[in-house]
Amino acid sequence: LTFLGIESSCDDTAAAVVRADGTILASVVAGQTALHADFGGVVPEIAARAHAEKLDLCVEDALKQAGVALRDLDGIAVTAGPGLIGGVMAGVMLAKGLAAGSGLPLVGVNHLAGHALTPRLTDGVAYPYLMLLVSGGHCQFLEVRGPQAFQRLGGTIDDAPGEAFDKVAKLLGLPQPGGPSVEAAAALGDPRRFAFPRPLLDRPGCDLSFSGLKTAVLRQRDDLAAAQGGLHEQDRRDICAGFQTAVAAVLAEKTRRALAQTQAPVLAVAGGVAANQTLRTALQDVATAAGADFLAPPLRLCTDNAAMIAWVGIEAYAAGQRDGMDLAARPRWPLDQSAAPMLGAGK
Ligand code: ATP
Ligand code: FE
């Protein structure tokens, strides 16, 4: 099987061509960072317009790079949610048009399932496994039992960790995106100088919280500024190191619990925050202690892309999913909810 994948649920417009043996024939990702830079966040209207303008070209590019024509394919997979509705609709509309014009089957995919099944695309990991999804918009533990079977074990009750990294960078006057700049500063800092909280560790279960950490950073910054009239370079580094250590410690402990609860043989991560080396090391240690393998796909497949969408399309198609011209774009679509077209089967 060879599938075209289309992704437009946030601020990346992407198209990819993927084979059932895991070969990625093409994966095109066009970001929109520059378009939103002046607004301090993704503007839904601008995102939807840009997707509508760029999707055609992305698909064309992907097919050209893969050296295939539409008629060589076996199906078209498209992100049908969750995400910014204008962008999702632009992708779904294009996919329907292509499917109607070519006669190829259409498969609507959950964006989160894309992240969750990425370890199968990259490493052929067997079910079941534990997935920690940590990005700018999400933070959750999923036990992945099959292409249509997900169990959510817990997640953030407020900010996502990537969001916390970005806000901390902003508080300290470091460049965006905050993750890489905070990590770079932290590498030169002393993680023991400031004691930041470890939110929710005292509570059982796998839920997380990051907004209190961000507030603690704000307070520390203001205390230092009041005492010495501003922040020294080394203060920034030490705050970053303390913050990053706290994030990694909390995620590691909750991961330990999730592994103990599920007895999963493999721990996999996805999302932009999975690029963080301190976090990776902490998670690797937790997995080793639990006797589980640790797996972190390459970063370009950890962040938003269409190869993961094509892959879920292939697995869902093989499991019998077909969607019609009534495929809906969904702003919200929890992975473990039975209302989902591909995920409800068997519940
Ligand atoms: P989603 O896809 O869940 O809607 P998103 O598009 O914001 O959210 P990603 O593109 O997966 O998420 O990841 C971007 C986030 O990852 C940003 O918040 C960024 O700061 C963070 N990030 C990137 N590199 C690092 C790093 N080295 N350490 C920590 N965080 C990082
Ligand atoms: Fe994503």
C-alpha cells in the first residue's frame, strides 16, 4: 500500500507519500512561523488562509519528490481533527476533491493518532506500548494497544510543557521558540541554585501541571530584579537550569507511574519537547529502571508532519476504515472517545 497524507491542523502545512513498509517516499512541511511572528501566537484566520493557499503546492511537491502520480497510490489520508477548524477544513476539502477526482479511497485521521503511531512508522514497534506526547499544545500519556485502541492515562491539567518553555523564555527575554533557547541557557546554569516546585507529585496518578512552575519562574525573576536591579546572564542560566530540571523530574516521575501501571515493554515519545536532551536522559533512565525500551523518533517526525498521517491512513485502511464525502472536520476529537469514526470500532 502507498498513501498520500495531508496535514493542516495547526501552523504547518504538510503532505507526504508513505509506503506500508515504512518507507517515506516524500515528506514536505511548510511552516507558517513568519506569518504569525508579529502576533505572539498562531492566528486561526491567517493559518486557514495560508493552508488553503499552500496545500495544493505541498501535495504537488510531495508527489513529485516521491516520483509518483495520484493513480499510483492506494489511498488518501487527511487530518480530520483535532485542531484549528479552518485549517482542518482546508485539508479535508482538498482531500475530498482529490479522492473524488481520482476514485481513490479517503481515510480521515486523528492528528493525535498520527503522533501516537509514529513509533510504528519509524521502528515498527509492536503493540502495546506507552506513548508520552509532549509538545507546545499537548501533554498526555497514552497506552497504544492497536491502531484503533488508545487508553489515556493522564495529562496536563493546565499548560503543555512546550508552552511553559516558551513562556519562561519570554519572561527571561530569550528568543522564541523557547525550548531550544532555554535548553541552551540551562546548559551553562546551576540547576541547584533555585528550588522550583514539582507540581502534583504529591498526588497519585499521571496528571501533570506546568502553570505553577511558570509562575515560580516569574516570582524568582522579580525577586532577583528587585534585589539587584536586574538579571545577570548567570541568573538567567541558573533559572533555566532549575526550571528544566523541574520539568524533567516531574515528567520522569509520572512516566515511571504510567509504566508501572501499564507494564508496557516500550516507552516512546513524540512532540517538539521530546528534543530536550535533559528530558530524554531522564526518560531513558526511567525506562531502563522499569525494564522497558526507550524510543525517540527523529525530531522531524516528532513534530507536526504528514508522514504520520499517511501512516495512520495505511493502518486504518488495512483495518477496514473508509470515509465518504460526508467526512467532517472536527475541532475537538479526544483519542479515546468512541464517537471517533476510526477509533470507535470494538468499543
Ligand atoms: P501541537 O502539535 O501539539 O499542537 P506544537 O505545534 O506547538 O503543538 P511541536 O511543533 O511539536 O508543537 O513542538 C513545539 C514546542 O516544542 C515549542 O513549544 C518548543 O518550545 C518546544 N521545544 C522545541 N525544542 C525544545 C527543546 N529542545 N526543549 C524543550 N522544548 C522544546
Ligand atoms: Fe501535533
